[in-house]
Amino acid sequence: MPLLRFRTRDITSIIPERCPCGRTHRRLNRITGRSDDMLIVRGVNIYPQQIERVLMSLPQIGSNYLIQLEGWTR
């Protein structure tokens, strides 16, 4: 069952088995994504899917890319 971590918007799941090291607290699987990837840049909502749609429509662009914001502060 997927788990949405409170306020981090990370999507993961709880590992039901006990830790081999003996610890008893709950463990989480690797984070598989985010429930909300929206970026707010200078008051404009930007979704990475919008950027991907434009990039994938260009034949000269490969399928791997990195969105990098420079000089951006909250």
C-alpha cells in the first residue's frame, strides 16, 4: 500500500518486516516519487510535466533531462 509522507509529499511505503539490525521502529521503502511536483517561481505555477511535454516534442532533445533553477530563492 502506498504511503504519502505528511507534508513532504513523498510517495513511499512501509516495510512490514522487522529490521535485520534489531531496531523496532517502522522503516520506509525508497521514495518512488512526489505527489505534487509543482514549482512556484516568482508567483507562477510550473509543473515539470509541462516542461517535459515541450522538450519531448522537439526531435533534437533526448529523453533524459534535468530541470535546474539557478538564482532562485523561496
